[in-house]
Amino acid sequence: MTGPAPIVIGTGVPRVRAAFTTRAGGTSTAPRASLNLGAGTGDDPERVRANRTCMARELGFDPVRAVALRQVHGSAVYLADAHGGRDSFAGALDGVADADAAATRHPGVALAVMGADCPVVLAWSTDGSRVAAAHAGWRGLVAGVLEAAIAAIADGGGVRVAVGPHIGPCCYPVGDEVRAALQDRFGAGVRRGQAVDLGACCEAALTGAGVPPERIDRVGGCTACEESLFFSYRRDGGETGRQAGIIWIEEAA
């Protein structure tokens, strides 16, 4: 078995580390093969623990202090203290709060947000003092989850953002209600025929929150098209795993 193959993001800021995981290099079996990081997906909890521990070792963060959330498609932001997730990431697997974003200013506390089509967005202050991660499904986008995450770390300074792999408009036709909600919130430019471009929705939310377009990076890849790399809830009819976006501030040597 090969090891995990995360997509590591160059943040341009010393000590701020960020990555998006792929499905490769874990212990889970079909239909969640193989690096499923999502609890509550029907996977064996011991396999999820092993996958999360392996990813923490690969990237170099402490799984005991890492934060995972009980994601509810809302806009709440969990502010993580120096204790982080209190061993809920690779221990209890129960998450620390009902929220779809987390932020921290404490070095050594990794923030892990799960997705399987919805964009995961990682953000960091340009002075390296604060980081945030958000799950940006369509309900959360409409509710303002990205604006809330940016507000939690901006503090009058600059912010950079990476929007992770997500389902593309090629594979995301939606009903009239969803299309109307996203168009009303972000403008007609996010519509692609009967589909919606969630990445464009993220960009609109982020620029509306004050992030300059040149500080927003979109990591390519459609989760539904690229089956060998990513889990996709829509493609796999809900029987699938979760990848993650993970960000943290390294502790000083």
C-alpha cells in the first residue's frame, strides 16, 4: 500500500502549513477506499482513526490537538483554543462542535474540515498569526460561512485563501430552488446552464468579505470527474468517504 498523497499548498508564509487530501494511501475498503477521513460515513471507526493518524504523521501535525467538527451546513465558526480538538480527531471521532468552520491563533492546532463534493476553503492571515478552514456547501455559502471565517481571522490585516477541489459545474446540475438561492446571493454569473459553479460562488463570497481576487487560489480538480483522486457524494450516491482540507501554524522550533 502506498502512503497518502496530499496536495500541499504553498502559503508563502513561514510556519503556516496547508494541504488538501486525496483518497489515496489509506486503509479503508470499498466503497470508501482508501484514505477516508470522515467519521459517520459507515466506515469502520478503527480504519478512520488509522487514516487520520497516518495523514497527521505524513503532514507533520499533532492528531491529539487537531480539530474536526460536526458539520451541519451552517455558518458557525468554532474558535479553537490551545488545546484544539482534545483528542476528538483521531480518538473519539465525535468532533468538537456543531459548526462548518474553525479558526485559531494557536500554533500546533491543526484545523481539519471534510468534504466530498462541497468546497473546503483554507485561509490564513498574511502575517501568519491566524488560520481558518471552512466547509462551503451551498447552504453554508448562502448562510455566509466564508464571510464568517474570514472575519474570524482578518483583524484588519491581509488574508490569503485556497479553495480546494470540489464538484465542478460539469457535474453539478441543480434544481430551481438551489440555483435561485445561489444566484440571488452571488449573482447570475455563477450559473452555468442548469448547473452552478460552486468555485465561483466561493470567489464571490470571499471578495465580498474583502479578500482581493489575486489572493484567492483555486486548486483544480472536479471531485465527481476524478474518481481515482477524490471521493464524491453525488457520483457515488452517498456511499463514499471524505477528503479534507487541513491548515495549521507550526510551533516555533
